[in-house]
Amino acid sequence: MSDTTTGTDVYAVETVIDNGKHGQRTVKFETGFLARQAAGAVTAYLDDDTMLLSATTAGKHPKDHFDFFPLTIDVEERMYAVGQIPGSFFRSEGRPGEDAILTCRLIDRPLRPTFKKGLRNEVQVVITVMALDPNQPYDVLAINAASASTQLSGLPFSGPVGGTRVALIDDQWVAFPTHAQLEEATFDMVVAGRVTETGDVAIMMVEAEATEQTWELVQSGKQAPTEEVVATGLDAAKPFIKQLCEAQAELAKQAAKPVQDFPIFLDYEDDVYAAVEAAAKDDTAAALTIAGKLEREERLDDVKAALLEKVAGQFEGREKEVGAAYRSLTKSLVRERVLRDKVRMDGRGLTDIRTLSAEVEVIPRVHGSALFERGETQILGVTTLNMLKMEQQLDTLSPEKHRRYMHKYVFPPFSTGETGRVGSPKRREVGHGALARRALLPVLPTREEFPYAIRQLSEAMGSNGSTSMGSVCASTLSLLQAGVPLKAPVAGIAMGLISGQVDGKDEYVALTDILGAEDAFGDMDFKVAGTKQFVTALQLDTKLDGIPAEVLAAALTQARDARLAILEVMAEAIDAPEEMSVHAPRIITVRIPVDKIGEVIGPKGKVINQIQDDTGASLSIEDDGTIYIGATNGEAAEAARQAVNAIANPTMPEVGERYLGTVVKTTNFGAFISLLPGKDGLLHISKLRALAGGKRVDNVEDVVSVGQKIQVQIAEIDDRGKLSLAPVVEETTEGSTDGSDAESE
């Protein structure tokens, strides 16, 4: 690490990330250059080509009416960063895209618990992407930039927080991999943490997934990302995180403002908690043994109402403190029961999974549907298939410009028995949909194997613990029911952790299949999805300074056992792709020589439009000569394939072959019949006797007209490949003088 002063009041620190044979990355933090009026501002660079500005500001007056810390993280993607004009109608950056929203979440999750508890001044961190090497992801650089600017701001912040992406490439964990390197990775993991007083790195957040190439790479002999391998990746990330934290700390030594005094608003004072505990502990403990969520919450509401009535006179004007103290008491009782008795609030043991249920084909007409239930969590999964031209077009800074598999997650307020806003998804919903999508991407068939755009919708019908992992299960079921040939089924489970002192010893208890309350009252939310063979997605958030490696490894193993049990229940509902719905489009693939693309399209699209009009199919042509043919039924798709092959992959026609042709032109000597796009034949006037009852025909248009469909067969092919046709008639016209051989077979 080295640091240089680049000018008056401008300071910079840089650190080099060494990946050995996979190259080096240089990360640089600079302050005093831009946004000098912000409380803290840092420009962060990755290898000089990527530049982010992070500015942290704080409101002057506390929002003391809030019962939460008002922290806002915003990521502004500037299209000039990659030399592009926005693709929107207004040619202006609009609402944040999915990449920006997910980056906001990556930053918020480790930063939020690092601020002093009780802070109520509004804090905003704005990260602007100003220059971007298109081969570099910017999200982990943004975590470090946000932490660095906050570290300089004078806020009560116990950072710095460091973040890195590590990818498993050729069995080595590579930090800050490029997009090109990620194409060779079997696992991709973002890890954030901070350095503790002991010098160790406490992991605060993990967002990880297998890649679209993982299945093929594992089949070819690469290391599968099992639970044990993922655990080694967390350890591999720690030295890089420490390096980044040390660089930020060095910058703070030079440029950080003194920490200012901000008013702190404690949730409650000790006297309130003591009164609440004395008045409601026994009743609350009894209520917490009720297994059903709604019944338990109703009883707890009654206990709380009685408590407020009992102590209202004692703490007049401090009712909010009473409510907060009661929540703290509830949390304490839940944790104590788990730690001492190894019994959870709904009566389950530590590793017990709630009742599971899986069912497919629950909605008529849709292409695929399924309902997955785990306790009171109920997720509806619906799959819709269409032509590849319906895949999502992305206007982002990342190299991904098209998305064939689209996954949306919806969390309506009725799923928790409440009222609320419905409409555009919140950041949490975007994050849950992205997590479920990443869990399934590694097992999806390729475009060539399954040439469909796929839209998956996960709707929470009921919620009490990890609807995102329920979405993974419901999606697997509905995709299989829709006929999507997944490489393997995927299931997900949410794990929790409760830690504390029991008889003077630190105790860590991992919980399988956590309830919503166990998430709120516990120390960890750890979601793990995967196949029977390996992990496909993982998300970890913790409220602790750090989790011992052996505890995390045990939780991963516990999650695998639960996942295998869930996969068995899912297999009872459906264990292989079903036949596609009659309501789903049929899509087939044809490969043609690239130099034949123009012939299939025709002048001004005349030929391809004729094929689509004649067959009712829809055609989409790729630059490599792949043609995707979609239709509402198999017959139309097959007719379009024959038409394309007749032009681009022609076989020599043979005498006797029959066609339903269209009259395209009449002359005084016969009619030209279009058999296929680009292939015509002549039906001579002498052959028309068979259609005129054996009588002589003097005028072609007395028998046929342009646009008329007529069944013909090839009567003769001359040396130049010209086709002479004869009509096909229902009855044999013996004795006719036209010499026609157009008899029905």
C-alpha cells in the first residue's frame, strides 16, 4: 500500500489486489477532488478506467419522530460512463435499473448496522458511476467508496467496511474478477466485512451464486461449489477485505473530520424496561408458546394492550418507550428459550422443517403453475413461454443487454394479513426476485436446447419466513410443469442463528427454516439454495461482529440436509419436465447458411412475410443463420420450417411430389403456381382439362385465377430444373386426351 498527496487538500491512497496468475487490480481512494461541500466525498478508482464518486451527507436536524435510522443509499448510473446515450424515449436516465437497485442493497446491508444505534439524523450516501470499463463490475467498488466517504464525514460510524467479489476460477478464488473471467467461474461471491479489534475480519454480508456455466464446468471436471468449497471462499475473501479496510483507514487518518456529537434517541430507558418486564414477562412467555402465527400475534397484542393500560399512568408521554421495551422483552424471551431449552416459538426443534406441500397445475390455461407451501409461507409460481424476440432488452452499464429468463417477485400486503400499497416493486422485492433468478440460472437449458423466452412470476400468497426461498421451490415446480428441461431441480431454505451467554459460555444455535419473528429477533438471516449436488445461490446478513467459521460451516451443512428433504417433497409433485401446454407456443429451430439469410428475408422482407402470412408462424433470424420459428401449433411451425428449408436448405424435387400451391400469375399458355417461397412451377393450359371436366380450355382464367389454392404434383423436371405441374383431381379421368397423369393415388 502506498499513499501520495496529489495537491492542496487532495489526498489519495491506493492498494494492489494480487491474484497471482490471474493478474492484479489497483484500487485507489481519493478525496478533496470532487463534491467538497458534502460531509464526506471520495472518488474511487479501479485500474484507472473505472471511477465512482461517493458523497455522504447528513441532515442537520434529527427525525426524532422516526423509530428507525433514516439511512438512504442511492446509486446513479450515468450512461456517459460507457460512452452511451440512454435508450429511453427522452434519452435521459430514468428510474434506477435492477443493477443499481441491487448495488444499493449490497451497500445498505453492511453499512446500516455500522452506524451508532439511536442515530435519527437523516443520512444519505449517493454513489455516481462516472466512468466504467465495461469489463469491470462496479458494485463492490461502490461498497468500498460508500464506506470511505462515510468514514470521512464525521458521523458516528464504526467502519470502515470493505467489500470484494471473489470468483472460483480454475479452483482459485480470484478477487475483483472481470466479466470475462466470470465466464470461466464456477461460483461468484460478494463478501463485505470489517476488521475487529482482534485484527480478524468479521463477515457482515454475503451475496453469492453459481454461474450459468457452472453445470458444464462441473461436468467437465471442475470443482463443484459445495458447502465446504463455499466456506473456503469466505475465508479467501477476508485478506482482501482487510486490505481494503486498511486503505480506507489510511485515507481517514489524513482527511477524516472529527466525529461530531449527534443526538442519540434510545428506544427506551432502563426504568421502562424494568417495569415492562415485571408486568408482562410471564404472560408474554406463555403467549410465545402458541404455534400458530395469527393466534400467537393476537395473544401478544392482548398482552401488550393490557401492559399499556397497566403502566400508562406510570410513564405518561413515554408510550413509545413502553412499546419498544416490550419488543425487546419479547426478543429476549424468544432467544432465551432457544438457547437454554433448544425449543423454538412454534414448538419445533432446532432442525425441524415446517409442514411442506407442493402441487402443480393449479391455474388453468397458463403455461405452467405451482403452489409451494412451507408452514404459513405460501408461494404461487407461474411460468410463461414465448418467442426469443420477447426476451428483455436491458439499457444498463453491464455487458448483459438481453435477458432470456426473467424472474419477478411480488409481495402483496394481504400475504401478511395487512393493508398497504400495491404496484411497482420495492427494492426488497427486486432483491428477492433477483436472488430467486440467480438460484435457477445455473440449471436452465441453453437457448439452443430450449429456444424460448421464459418469464417466471413468484407471488407471495402467505408469508411467515423466507418467501424468497419458497419462490425458488415454486419456480422449479412450475418450470417443470411448463415443460422446461431443467438440468436439476433447485430448492431453497432460510437458516437463522441465535447467540448468547449460557452458564458463562458463548453459545451459537443454528435454526433451520426460520419464522419471520426468528429473522427479526435472531442474529443471522442465511438463505441457501441449490441442487442435490451443489449450492446455486446464497445470501447472508448478520447483526453480529462476526460468525465463527465452524458455526457457519455447520449452518451450511444443516441447510443442505433441509434442502435435500424439501427436494424429496417436490419430486413427489413432479420429478421431470411435463409435455408443454396446448396453450404454449411451439418453437423450433432451423440452421441455414449465413449467405442464405438474404434469400429467406427476400427484397424488403417479401419472402419472410409471405412465409409468416401463409403459415401463421412467426420467424426470428439470428446473425449466425439460426432461425427460430414460433407458432401456436406444431403444424404451422412445421409448415414454416419446410418453407425455409426449401429456400435455404433445398433438396432436389422429384417427379410425383405433391404440393398445395398458390396461383401467382396467369398467361395465355398456362398458370404459374408457387409451391414454396422462391419455388414456382408451370401448370400448362393443356393440363387444365382435368379441372374442366375433360373439355378443351381456351382461356386459362376460365379455370383458375390468381390467389387460388390448387393441389398439384410435379409431372416433369427439365434439364434446367424447370418444373412442369399437373393438377391432382379426386377422380381418375380415363379416356381424356390431355395425357394427364394427375390421378389420385
